[in-house]
Amino acid sequence: MNFIVRLLLASCLAAGIAGAGQTPAPEPAAPPTVYIRAGHLFDATTDNLRDNVVLVVDGERITKVAPAGDVTIPAGATVLDLSKDWVLPGLIDCHTHLEFRAD
């Protein structure tokens, strides 16, 4: 056998033997789920205003928006109560006054 092939085969075998007794790395934890009760919601995807809805947020993504009566919130879940407020998901305030900068 060629020297390089032998070296490669030996490296592969050594890596397999060295890792044989190791436990696999744990799976990453699922992102936390947060339930947001929104009194009023501006839905930018349909350009509508909606009242009394719940947003389900998994990690950093909104995965569900539904009427509050259609969402079952599990016991012990993290709930953000904005039932008296307006929620504007996806919108940011870009308002600035650059003329007042110190530099």
C-alpha cells in the first residue's frame, strides 16, 4: 500500500477508537415559547387591525397569530400580557435627528 493511504487509514481507525467510548453531544435545547396577549394588533401581512389575539413566539419567530379564544396557553407558560396595548410586530422606529449629533 501507498504510504499516504496507510497513514489515512491509521488516522481514521485511531479517530474511531478514540471516540468509541464518548457519549454524543446533547441536542440543543428547544427555543423558549412565549405567548403574547395583544389587545390590538396591526397585521402587516394583511394590512388589517385585529383585536384580542394571541401571538405564539418560538425563539425569535412568531409562529402563530390567532384569536385569543382559539389558543390554549399551557400552565406555567411564559405569558406577556399586552391586552390593553397595541402590538406592531416587525415594525421598527427609524426616526432620528442626525443634525443633533455631537461629532
